[in-house]
Amino acid sequence: MLISTFFVIDRLPNVYESRATVVTSIATSDRQVVNARVAAATERLTSRAFLEPVINKYDPYNNSGNLDAAIAEMRQDLKVDTIYRSDYPERLTIAYRHRDPVMARNVATELVTVFGKMNEAVEKQSADTAAGLAAEIVATENQLRQMGKLRAATAARQGAAGRVAGQMSAERAQRIATASSIETLTDKQFALEQQIGEQKRQIEEQQKIAKLAPSDAKASGSYGVLLVRKAEIEAQLKDYGTQYTDKNPKIVQAKNQLSEINHQIAQLNAGGDDSSAPVSSAEARELRSMQRELARMQTELTITQRELQRKQAAAPNNTALPAIAAVAPISSDTVSGAAVETQTDYETLRKRYDSLLTRQDQLQRAQVATAGLDPGIFQLVDMPAEPRMPVGPNRFKYRMFSIALALGIALLVALALEIPKLYSITDDRDVEYYLGVPVIAFIPEAVTPTEGRSRRLLPRRAIGAVVIGLLVSAAFLVMTYLQVFTQIASLLH
């Protein structure tokens, strides 16, 4: 059995392996794209649509009639290992085994073409994408130019509408302010006229009272009070002279008060020009105070009338302004809404343009990154070569296994043959062991008729063993011719 096993092991055909190494070269930010491409390439390598043309071209298993079996065998002989770094597929190893080294190289070369085809597809897709991006960028630039012209026209209309609206608003505000000032001055004029009329009536009554009141100019101290008041007013006039003009209401009022005080002082010095109207009494002083207040009111009324005349002369006489002002806000709002819509469209288009430029830059950087290498994701760094040394079968391992198996079977056979003898008496030692007495004589062995026939059949059995050995050898030859060992080797590796 051991010799037969060694014979089988020696007859096993050599298996050769042709290998190719493919690395991925793309930005790490596109890991999902790389994973998808690697998965698609791996699945395509073992797909029936890809393996069937290869089998029809090379016929590596000499069983073109059974295409399904050939595809199953090729899938078994094909091995694809993907080496990952973290979650990024960094390298792929494609290995194909066959008993013919030339066939192994040819099939492996045909298998790695799937990566070249995928690179061509990626390159074509990148070129189409770049062309589409260029066309879209040109179209977007044209739209931006048109949008810029529209924005300029809208801005011009908006500026014109804003200037007209501002001018009308200013005029309207001026009219409102002027009307408000005129109304305020008119109310003030009316109030002053009423106050002056009331003051005149009170002065007439005070004059009647002053005529009836006794007066003693020598005894009163009004002369000194008037001199003090005169000095205060003169100092006040000197102070106002450095700040205001002569037409200022404060200077005019101060001069009137000074004139009145001078008149009273003159009356006191002359002893009065009307003996019936005492000038030093309290009633006379009250009368003079009321007369001064009347003079102040008249001066203020005069100033108010002049200011009212100036405001009325400066007021605009455009009666069509209210109608224009009512229409202008509508057109301004319309122009403003159109400007906002145009600006929104422009910003959206600008963002789209920036996005297209970014994508174009990414494509250009990807092309520069692959300069000097094959275009696309997959770079074939190790082409399939014709193997020089077989990779299988491992005859040493198989021989060791067969020796261990033969020894195990021999041990089992020996045990099976010797164990029954443990319970039977076969020689003198067994007699001494079981009976406990020594053996003193042996009886000669006699051959029975059955044993005689067995001895006569012994040569025949030897011849039968030789015939069986020859038949086993012939069976090995037939199995070799039918490539049974090849099938066993393909299963083992």
C-alpha cells in the first residue's frame, strides 16, 4: 500500500502558479469609490460572462463540451487576495494555477485585463466628465455675463427710482416741515394778538387806577431802583452786543426797556408832566411794568409776523407733488423686488459656477497625481510571468502522510492478527503459564488433510498476489491516462 501510494504521489502532475499584483492609486478622500471599484473588479473576475470567453480562447481544461465544469474548475484555480490598510484596499494579488506554466501565464494575463478595461472606462468617464464640466462652465459664464448686465440695468433703475423717491421724500418732508412751521407761527401770532389786546385793556384800567392814587416823589425810592435797573440793562446791552445783531429780539426788547426807564427817570427829574398821574406810586409802577410787557409782546408779534411772511414766501407751490409721491413708492418697491430676485439668481448661479470650478480642479489634480503611471484607479505593478518552479503538489507532505497512514494501517492489522492469540495456547510457554507445570516432552506436528491442501495452494496464492500487483499497476496506468491524478491534484491544491 505504501509503495502504491508513493507511486500515485510521483505520478501527480506539477502545478504552476502565475501571479500579478495590482495597486490602487487615488485620493484617500474617495475611499468609497475605490471600494466600489475593487468589489466590482473582483466580482467580474469570477463572473461567467468574463470567464467564458477566456475558456473558449485557451481551453485550459480540455473539456470544451462541458463549459460549466470548466468555469467551476477555473474559479477553483483562480485566487484573488485583497490587502487592506484600515478600510482602504491598497493592493490586489491575482493568482492562477495550472499544470502548464505557459497556460498559467496566458490565462493570468487575460484575467488582469479586467483592470485595464476598468481603467479605460474610468478614463473615458473622466474625459466625458471633464468635457461636460467645461461645456457647463462656459454656459454658466455666459449666464453670469447676462446676469451681470441685468444686474447693472436693475441697479441703474433702482438708483434712479431711489433718487426720485429721495427727492420727492425730501420735498414732501420740506413741505410738511414748512406747513408745520407756518401753522405754529400762525397760532403764535393769534395768541400774541389776543395777549396784546388783553394787555391794552388791563393798561387802560391801570391808568385809571394810577390817576386816582396819591404820589410823593420825594418820599419814594423808585428813583434809585430805576437807576439800578438802568445800569443792569446797559450792562445787558453791552453783553448782547458781542453776541447778537441789532435786530435780535433780545436787543430790541432791552433797548425798549432802557428807553422806558430813561423816560421814567426824566419824569422823576422834572417832577412829572401830568400832575394828575403820579409816577412814584405803586400803581404807576405797575402801569409802567404792564406797558413794558405790552411793548415786549408787540415786538415779539412783529418778529413772528416777519418770520411767518418768510416761511410763506419760501413754501413750494407744486400742487402735483402729493400725487407723484403717492405713485413713486409703488414703482420703487417693484424695482427693489426685481433687484432682490436678480441678486438671488446671481448668487445661486455664482455658487454653481464655483462648484463647477472646484470639480474641474479636482479632476486636473487627479490627472497630475497619476502622471507617469497608468491612467485610472488600478496600477499593474507586477505583470504575470511564466513560472519556473511548480508550487504544488507538496510531495514531501503527501509522502509523510502516506507513511503515517501505512504505519497506522499496519499497526491495526498486526493488532487484529495478534489479539486473538492472546486467548489461545500456541506454544510451550503458554502451557507453562496456564498449567503452572514444566513441559518435559514435545509431540511431533502432524499435518491434517486440510492443512496439506493449504500448503499446496500456497504457490497459487503467490501467483495471485503477483497478478493482483500487475492489475494494480495497470489500473494506475489507466487512471493516469484518464487524468484521474490530475483531478485529484486539482482538488488537493
